[in-house]
Amino acid sequence: MQKNRLHRDSKPVIGITLGDYNGIGPEVVLKALADNRILNMCTPVMYGSMKILSRYRRLYQLPDWFINQVTNIEQITFKKTNLVGVLPQMNHNIQPGQPDEAAGKYAFECLKRATEDLRNGGLDAVVTAPINKFTIQNEDFKFPGHTEYFTEAFQAKDSLMFLVSPTLRVGVVTGHVPLQEVSNNLTREKIHTKIQQMVNSLQLDFGINKPKIAVLGLNPHAGEEGLLGDEEINIIRPAILELKKKGLIIFGPYPADGFFGHGEYKKYDAVLAMYHDQGLVPFKTIAFENGVNFTAGLPIIRTSPDHGTAFNIAGKNQADETSMREAIFTAIDIVKQRRIIDNEEEQKETK
């Protein structure tokens, strides 16, 4: 884990981007940070504009609290809520619920600034509020989402979209891929990589030494022995058997409907789904309020709430901040867990 070069306090320094300011990002960030527990556990550093925050504070009649405004990460005050101003002179045409190219551009500028501070060691982790994946597209952001952006930004060969909650953890083999392309993107090697990333993350980030993993099939009824598709026979089952020979505790492939319908997921530390909706639909059904999206397999820590911009309720004071708050808590917990691992490794080296 990269050391925080600015550390003058044992509490993690957590960067928080505002996301698309016409969505519910600013609302859930403000509401989450109103929880006093967060300031007791970390130093929050928002990336955005006080003009935007002030507008939403007034709109939602949220209580005021002190926010330390700075121009760069070196100026933050530990044990206070900080705001790194991004393009502070920029005027924002705030229209809650309306996708807007300017809002997408600004969301990227905030993301880029936080990423630079994360890379340089000014932050221990970053929590990203939702973006509009269409309006944010530009010359420097040609990705289907945050996951792919951070994977390239930190020069990783691959990463795992890992949805986590106290009751369920779900990773996906193919993330932001059109459904018709899922089968062509499914290989034994990719399943190996995703499971290994999942196991490594459960050990490193969640302190589970011998994780028990369930793998879902791709087709209805897990293919019915080839009657409804042969990916289970040719790809998924062989990959599972190969990993079992390496000592991993892994089972499947299971039919997704019965697996979740009968509560089988409760018997496992994590579940690997084959594609986006196969994993995210049951996860959000079971754990939507306290679910968190974590990008596993990277040298840095990035989490986010498990929802999108929710333009349909933006500006209406209806957004629930629970997932954003849990994303911050999860980032803090992972920072602390990785520090424990780092300390153990350092002690081994000194012996």
C-alpha cells in the first residue's frame, strides 16, 4: 500500500468527489458528512466547489458546519472537513435532474484532481459520487465507468468490480460489457484472474484468511448439462476445478436464480457472477441501502455508493445517503486493514 506522504494523524485521509452536480452526488455527500462519526474516524477531503455545496445546502435546508476551503491537498487541516477547490472561478448552471455536458466536464475535473492526490500519496483512499457515464466522456475519459478509469490510471492489467455489504459480497467477471458480448468475453483465464483478485481482496482488505467462494453459471439452470448452453461445461466448470487443485475453497457453477432465491449466498464469503446484471440485480435487491462498490485488485483504495446519479429524484431532497456513508466507512476500514498487513510484513522483515 502506498504511504501517505502527508500523514500527521493516524486517521485515514479520505478524498470524496462530488460526481455529477446535477445528480444526487452533492446531496448524499453533504448528508453523509453530517454524520459526526465520520469526522471522528477520518479526515474527509471533498473535491468540488463551495458554490455547488452552498446551493444544495440552501435547497435542502441542511445545517451549516465548518468546511476548511483549500487550494491544494498540502493545505488541509486534519480532524476537519476539507474542500479542495476545483476550478473555483467557474460558474455552474446547476439544474438538478438535467444531464448537462458542463456538469460532466466538471465531474471529470474533480475526479482527475482527486486521482492525482491519490497517486501522489496525499490521500489514503477516494470515494467517488455517481457520474453520468455519457456526459463525462472526453479525450481523457473514454471509459464505461470509474472502475475502468482507475484501472488504467494506476496501470493495472485488470481489476474486479466488487460489490460489498455486511451480508453479501458479489464480484463480476465481465463488468460494463453489452449482454450480447458476455459469452465471447468469458474465458478460463479471466475467471482465474477475477477469482484470484477476489480471494486476494478478501484476505488483504477484509481479513478473511480462507475465503469460501461460490461461482454462478452463465446460462439458465447453469446450462442443464449443455442443453441450454455449453459455457459451464467448457469454461466455467474447468476453471473451478483448476482453482480447486490450487487449494482455493471454491464451489459451483450454481444457477443464479435458485442460488439467491434460496439464500445460498449466506453460506459463502463472496460470490462471482458472470456478468453485470447477474450480480448487481440480486445485490441491490438484498443490500441496496448499505451496499458499496469497491474496485478490488488495485494498489489504491476506491469505493463508491452502489447507485447512480438518480436524476429522477435530484433536487427533491429524497436521496438516501446510507450507501455513500457506508462507502466512506468501507474505505476507512480497508485503509486500516491494509495498514495492519503492512505492519505485519514490516515486522517479519525486521526479524
